[in-house]
Amino acid sequence: MEKLKSTLPNMVGVLTTVAVLCGGLLALVNNVTQAPRDAAAENTLNTGIEQVIGGKCSVENKYEITRHINGKKQNFIVYETDKGTAIQSTDPNAFGGNLTVLVGFNDNGEILGYTILETAETPGLGAKADTWFQKAENGGKGGKACIIGLNPQNANLTVSNDGGDVDAITASTITSRAFLRAIQQAYNTYMDKGTDASTGASKQEGN
């Protein structure tokens, strides 16, 4: 078999063939693994919803609400269950960027629980938000740091340094403010429950 000459057209042809083969292989692997990834993501979400609601529950309705906050559109995902409502809320101004929480409310608007879905905070400092604002017996800070059981209608969900009712994470005031803003906006969205002309909210149904 004659050896392929090292000419520019030949080298381009070989590289093109390799690129096409690699691209096809990656596409095949992606297609094969997509379903397991989707299933894992759905399982993680379901676990998170049950965590913030406080036990086994069934999602009866899911939809998205777009609200205008400080002149910018912000999307919230609402999960209505048979035991309460879970809302996904993101604050873009945490120390490391986006901080996304999933927070549960009962029919009276009291906070049942929360979990952090996305954060880029410093490990050991801002990352403590996943437990700091929980009850002490659940591994959280407890006391004035705990938001579980509070109703944002009656409580001032800002850090105590700003005159609020909640103690900030030690050395992570920026993250604490972002977390509490996300919780407050989740509550505001919970109260909207659809279209609200004063906020420019719009309800988009989906599954």
C-alpha cells in the first residue's frame, strides 16, 4: 500500500476525516447519555422539592413566572404540590455570581425549608448558605440566622447589619444579602401566583 504523501491537501483531508469521526462519536455518546442525565436531574429536583416542602409530596402543577425587578426580567419556576409550594429563585449579585435557591412555602406563606441549587461562592464561607439559615438541629446556625418558619410578610428578611431580622454568615455579608433577596423574591412570586400588573409578572404554563 502506497504511503500517503505529506501534502497540504492530504493533511487537510486527514484532519477533516478525524474531526468528522470525533464529532460523530461525541454526538453518539451525548445521545446515549442524555436520557440518564435527564433522569438524574429530575430525580435531584424531586428530592429538592421534597426537602424544601418537608416530606413526600406530589407536584400537581409547574409553571414559570417572569417578573421585572429593578428594570430587569427575572424568571421564577413554581412547583405547586399537595403539601405546599416550592419556588426556584435566583439572585445574580452574590459574591461569586448567581445564587439559585429552591424554597418551600405552606399555605400561610411560612417558609418550610430551602436548598441551594446553584452557587459559586467561596468554600467554607459563602458556601455555608446551604446550612447556615437552617434550624440548628438540622446542622444550621439556628437562632436569629434561621429563616425556617418565618413569614416574609411579617419578618424583615435582611441581614441584621442592615436592620433586618437575620444574622448574616460570618465574613460573608454579600452572599447573605443575595440569599435573602432570593428568598424574598421567591415569596413575592408566591404571592403573585400569576399575572400582577404592578410587577409586570406573566404566568407561562409548562411541564
